[in-house]
Amino acid sequence: MIEMLHDRDRIFRNLYGFHDAGLKGAISRGAWDGTKFFIDKGHDWIINEVKASGLRGRGGAGFPTGLKWSFMPKADPRPSYLVVNADESEPGSCKDREILRHDPHLLVEGALLASFAMRAHACYIYVRGEFIREREALQRAIDEAYEARLIGKNNVHGWDFDLYMHHGAGAYICGEETALLESLEGKRGNPRIKPPFPAVAGLWGCPTVVNNVETIAAVCPIVMMGGEEYAKIGIGKSTGTKLISASGHINKPGVYEIELGVPVEEFIFSDEYCGGIRNGKKLKAVVAGGSSVPILPTELILKTAKGEPRLMTYESLSDGGFQTGTMLGSGGFIVMDEDTSIVKNLFTFSRFYHHESCGQCSPCREGTGWIEKVLKKFLDGTAKESDVELLWDIQSKIEGKTICPLGEAAAWPVAAAIRHFKHEFLEIARNKKFVDISHYDRLNKIRA
């Protein structure tokens, strides 16, 4: 059993904002210590340390970070760019905002080191439209870093580096890396067809790497600790720590930094983390990595299909594929108790994806709307048993047929809900049950 994370191994030491988020506070926690020493080691040295750490992208995909950086050209006449994705819009995920609010200098310093490693002199941080206080905290940190000559032209580290903060307009689609790049360029945030990939033709047609906030913020502590030492934390290919946004029907919702490898059961029921299901209810299901990943019932989220304890790792959560597994994703951990209506929850998710579809791909544009309409029939008591098969057919015509993963994000929750909770859909259809969703009408009036 994995023990609770030791304080010495924590990457984020002001996660809850108990201490000063400014430059002085950050320096007292070890930020900006030895940065020039690491830069003097050279571009490839930093990339190799990140490779040795086993750090994987913390935004959802889990792609090896050092390997991604190594794709950037080393001798290209075009400028290179780092773009930090701070458009945290996945329902259930709320961990990057804590970094922006309470430890922004970790991100600023990490952006400098990562940009240097990829021979980039500029970085753009794209912040979610709804993040107002987070944007202000980040801009204060950027201003402090410029004033102290930690970044900028002729800075104390010897690598000219400019950092720009760009505030988005609240479109979920801009969390997809190429849609984000389109938005940065002043265009409508529609995903691009790949290839070419951003490392070849990204921002303004130049070599670009797009990384998540948590990923970049972890770079300096990892380099300071040493890649091989960091790799000793966690299990197997899931090395290091991960921020988990725990919400739903638990006694202690919040953002937790865990050592990868903690058993899911321990994470849900131990007092150190979620503290169990509230009001003494039983666990019914969990969405482990944000709303786009498949939901799993109790028997599959606590143990794999082989009967082994399910762990908080990329490999363990995905064990068995989508038939019996799910994904760690962005770490948006949503817990549901025995009274939860899976159908109503699915309607909430599907309504979101319909609203946020950019409309560029017909399967997503039309399919998300049909999913919402059919699910609405289950909630207002007019659904037929054949509508379950209709839902399955619609989602199957979306998955794998769109330019970006929003199609999969809309289809996977539907497929998983039917796969594991088909009886709930059938019961509603047979008994013509009515599920109260009047609060959605109230929300619509407020938005109008």
C-alpha cells in the first residue's frame, strides 16, 4: 500500500493558499533557486532530466513530456514557442486554477526552463475565460518576475525570454491544443486537421509545444530534485505526483496532491483524502478523470476485472480498455452515491458537450444535439426502450469521426453509462418515470 505523500516530495507547497503567493513567498519555498545553474547545463540536459523523470502530460492525454519536447527542431530559422494551456474547462477538473491563484511563480519559472530547453524565447499562457482572479494572480507574478529581471530581455539567467498571458473567452473547445492556437492567432477557436502537428507548424506556423499548467509547473521542482529521484515516486510508468480534483458525494471534496499508485479505494475512503461517502451512503459509481472519461460502477472502480485493486495510475485505471476500465485523464474525480441518477448525470454532461461543440464536424455538431434530445425524453417520461439502442447508435457514429477529441468526449460517457447502467435506462422507459430537471429551466432563464 502506498503511504501518504511525504512533504519533501510535494511539488505544490502552497496549493491551498495558506502562504504568500508572491515572489518572496515563492522564493521561501524554493522557487527561482538555481535556475541559472540549470540553464547553464544546456538545452538537452534539461530535456534529458525531464525524460528521466517519466513526467507525463497532466492535462489528460498523459503523453511523455520530455519526449514531446524532443520533437522540437534544434536548428530551425523560424522562432519556437511554448504555449501553456490554462484553459481548464473539463467538468470535474479544478486543479490548475489553484496553481494559478496560489503558486503562479512555479508556472512562470517552469515556463522559462521549458522554453529554454526547446530553444524558445517566448511563451504564451492561455487562461480560461471564467478565470478572473486566477488571471490577476498570474499577471502579478509575471510582473514581479519582469521587475526582478528573472525574465525579459537581458535577464539574470542569460536567456532572453518574454512571457505573455492571454485571457480566453470561455470556449471549452479552446482546451484542444490546435483550437487554442487558432484562438491565440485571433481566429475562431476551431481545431486544426493534423498533421502537421504543432511541433512542425504550430503558433503562426512555427514550431510549438503545448503543455498543461500542472505539467510546466512541475518542471523546476523535478529538475531540482533530479529526474531519476522523481521517477522513484509513484509506480511503474506512472511516476511522480498528480493533482486530483475530488468532488461529488464525499465528505472531503477538494484538490489533493497524491503519489501515483494510491489504491482508488484508499483515496475515496481514507480520512487523509476524500473521507468516504457522505451521509453514510453507499458508493455507486465514479468518473475518474473528468466528464469525458467512461464512468465505472463500484465493482469496477475499486477492482479491475482481474480482481486486483484498482490504483490511481494511468495503467491501472485503463486496465481492460473501455469494457471494464476508464482513464486518469485530467484527474477530475467525481464520486456518486447510491441515490444518483446516472441518466440525469449523463444528461448534464451531454448538454454541456452539445453547447460546447464548435460545429466544425457534422458527426459532433449533429450527434451531440441528438444525444441531448433523446436523453431529455428519458427525463420527461416519454422515452421508449428502443431509445436506448438509438443512443448507442448515435454515439457510435460520433466516436472516431471528428477532427478533435470532443467527439469522443461526448460519445464515451454515453457508451459507458449504457454499458454499465443499461437497466436504469430501461426502467425509466418501461415505467415512464419523470425526473425533475426544472433547475435547468431556471438556469436557462438566468443565462438569458
